[in-house]
Amino acid sequence: MVDTVEISRVNIRDNLSVDVSVWMNHPDDWDFRPTLSCSGNEFQISDKISGNQLASVELSDEELEVVQRDRVAELRVKFQVHGMHGQLATINPIIADGKAKKLATANWKTTQSVDFS
């Protein structure tokens, strides 16, 4: 299940693009079903099943105009899990490559419709 959702950046590409960090409770959690809505100039991400609001951000006039025109937004999601994606204290190089190991991250990109109220 989703623990927290943080909107890190909102910008305009072809349409409105929203960068989101989603923190999950367990590595086997797969239940993230977002719905997007816009009320006034507030952009909201909610859970589809429970209807709980997960995150919101105020849009500028230009961003609001783009999302009203297109009626869709692009979500660029970075999934992270508590206990797995913390600080890497010691970097152990891979001898064969000469490169350092990195923490695993899962990224997801989707275009979703936006409901207006």
C-alpha cells in the first residue's frame, strides 16, 4: 500500500508533466492506482479505490491553461520503498566494470485524464 506521495516538480512539455515520488510500505506492494483531478487551480492526486487525497499542488495560470486545454497530464513516477531506498553508506565498486553499485529504483510514466470540478 502507498505510504506517502510527494509531488517534486510540475512543468510543461507537450502537456502538463508531474514528477512524483511514491513511497511504498513493502517491496511487494503493487497497489498504486492514481486518479487526477483539478479544482480551481489546485491539482490533486487521489487513490482510485479509497478516494483519499494523496498529494496536491497549486498550478500557475499557464500550467492550468495547458491542463484545461489537453484534459490530460503525464505522471512521471519514481517508486521507492522504506528500508530499501535510504542512504548508501559504503559504495562497493564492481571490480570488472570499475563502476560503483547503485540503489535500485523503479520508474513509471503514464498519461492520465484529469477530472475537473
